Amino acid sequence: MKRKIITIDEEKCNGCGDCVSACAEGAIQIVNGKARLVKKQFCDGFGDCLGECPTGALKIEEREVPGFDPAAARRHVAQTGGTAAVKKFDDAAARHGLAPAEVVAGVGDPGKPASTRPATVAPPAHHHGGDGCPGTRMRVMPPGTPAALPTPTASGLPAKVNPSELAQWPIQIHLVSPQAPYFKNKELVVMSTCGPLASADVHWRFLRGRAVVVGCPKLDDTSGYAEKLAQILAEPTIPRVLVVRMEVPCCGGLTAIVQEAATLSGRPDLQVEEVTLGVGGEVIAQEEVTP
């Protein structure tokens, strides 16, 4: 059918992930550092994501595409985001004029797909005040108490001040072997590359007694990440995978990759948990996610 739907200009997209956060239907994901419309049936065409894009990479166009399927989109956000994502979806559906029964049935007017209902899109709002991608927005952290001084680097310092909990090498997703023995009988931490610098607690909080791999969903070539992680997670002695990501929207791509990997591993018993770190290093959220 011919209807309104989002289109994304990858040349303009900087991968910030604001549109991912703004899309209540889960239709957009960060793939290889760029926003992508992952399934046309999940896009309702109302354009809630437009005003969140700092580069103007998103727009609404009218073309021949499959109809919006609200029931399938709701199931999708329930599987990928849990209760909070479903509430966000339901709130958006209500704003767009869909009653709860219509969402469950996947229709708007009786006998007509919900996507045929008229969609009016407000002009994009500017929420960033010119700051652009929140992942690259400049911030200055408050000093410690008392104010921190640079650590001396003279040769008289000991070779190691704090003990390391890292029990393996390498750690980058591209470099590790899925058959490495250090993955067996341990939980796996999949950590964003920024996490260890943001949080001074990373070693004792996350690495102690666990295996670890690191990657960046925005700047890395992630084309083989889900498949490689699936090979690792297929090891039956790994009971749980812990995604440690930063609060910036683009980092949510790391969780999406792990969710895909968990599904590809074929292990219904595998537990997946997401921990979100603030840019100051504090844990601001922790929850189980569904593969």
C-alpha cells in the first residue's frame, strides 16, 4: 500500500541514536554506526523521531510499503525492551489515535489496516540547541573531593598500583577466538569501549571472575559481531551475558547486537542483562533483557 514512512539519509546520519530512543515502535536501530529502518511494518509513519535528529537525516516520504502492523511492533518492543518499552509504545499509540483493542488487533478503522489512517507530522523540533549528538556533546566532569591532581609518572612509582581483574587476552570482539578456553564456565561481559574509562569500578564490579569482550557499536565495523558472539554464547557453560554500555543513545546498539547473538546461539536458557553507566561512571540502570 502507499503510505507515509520514515526514510534515512545515511550520508547525513552521525549515528547518535537519538532517533532510536524516540521511536516507540522499535523500527530503527544503529547498524554499523548508522541509523537503519529495520522493518517497515514497525514504522507507523507519524515521525516522532524527526525532531530528535540533530543532522536532519530523517524525513517522511510516501511510497509503496507494507502496512504498519501495531500488534507485531508491540510484540517486538516487548521482546527487545521489556515493560518500559511496551508502556512507551502504548502511550505513543494512544497519542496517534489507536485504542488498545486496535493495537492488539493490528487495525485502525474496522476492516482497514491501521497504517491507512491519516498521519499528520509536526515540523521537526530542535531539542539539542546546536549541541548535536549526545554521545559527542562536550562535558566537563566535576573534580573529585578533594580536587584531583595529576598522578606522577616518574619511574619511581610501582609497576602496578591497583590489582587487575582481567584474566585473558585479547579482549576486542574482532580479535577473540570463539573457542578460547577462557570463555568456559564463566559469565561473559560485553562492554563498550568507553566504559572502562568512565568508571573506575569496572575491574572489581564487572571483570572479577568473568570473561570479557569489548566493542563500540558506533565506530566499529560490527557486521560480524552478532555471529561471532553467537558462537561464543553457544558454549553451554556460559550462564549469563552482561552488557555494560554507556548512557548515550548510540551505545544501545551494543545491547541489540547481544540480543541478536543470544537468539542466534539457540540457547533458551541464556540470561542477558544490561547495565547502563553514566558518563560519570555511576550505574544508572540495570535490568534483564529478552533475546
